[in-house]
Amino acid sequence: MNNFMNIGEAAKASGVSAKMIRHYESVGLFPEAARTDAGYRQYTDKEIGTLRFIRQSRDLGFSIEQIRELLGLWQNRKRPSRQVKALAQAHIEELDAKLKELQSMKATLEHLVHCCHGDDRPDCPIIETLESEVPVPVAHAARDGHAHGHAGLRPGRAARR
């Protein structure tokens, strides 16, 4: 026998906020809940399990579309595990690219902070770089696989400070 939960109880039991439950319903990731005669959503233990699956997938950074695919694989008990592994491996590659980009941003900022005196003078290589017409090379460096986010900075201006 199923015990029905309202959306607040489902949110607490699954770790997914009521707002996100509604969002997942609206984008078709999660089926719309059954409703009482008064219009209140009702959730079963099975639906709570699906919400937990979604939450844990989001915690690992999977996109909505990736979660949609994972849900399909999860619900197909005859699926080969190689499909799940391939999806996870592709996600690892995306995370690696994001990590390189973050490392490049950090290196760029570290370089700029190092070049800034941080004193009472108004001269600041951080501000000068941000206002420059030349784009900060962070994304370019990450995209090319270089971790040197400061490689394309205007060393003449920033380094002499």
C-alpha cells in the first residue's frame, strides 16, 4: 500500500525543493503528480525514489538532458551498462574541460592579484585588465588546454606595477 505525500513532504523526503519538483514536472523530467480532489499533488514512495535519483544526478553535475537519458536507462532494467558508463565518461570529459577553465581563471586572477600593489594608489592591473578592449584570455587558454590563464595578458602594463 502506498502512503501518499504532499509536495512539502516529498521535498523533505527526497531532498529536492518543492520549487524544483514543480520545475522538473514543467520540463517533463518528472511526471506530473496525481492530484487530490482539492488539487494538491500526491507523491508515492516510487516517485520519491525518482526524485532522489534526479537529485543525486544533479549533485554530480549532470544536465537535465543527461538526467533524462539516465532516467531512461535506469528504468530499462535490460539496458547494457556500457550505455550508462559511456554517458558518465562523457560527463567526466565535460567536467575536466570545466575544471581546466576554472584553473585558468584562477591562474589569471592570481597573476593579476600578484601584480596589484593593493595600496592607496589608484593604479590597479586588475581594473585595467577588466576595462581593456583586449579580452581576458581565460576561455582561450582553457579551450586550448593551457593552464596559463595569464599567458595573453599585457605584461608591459601589469608586470611593471
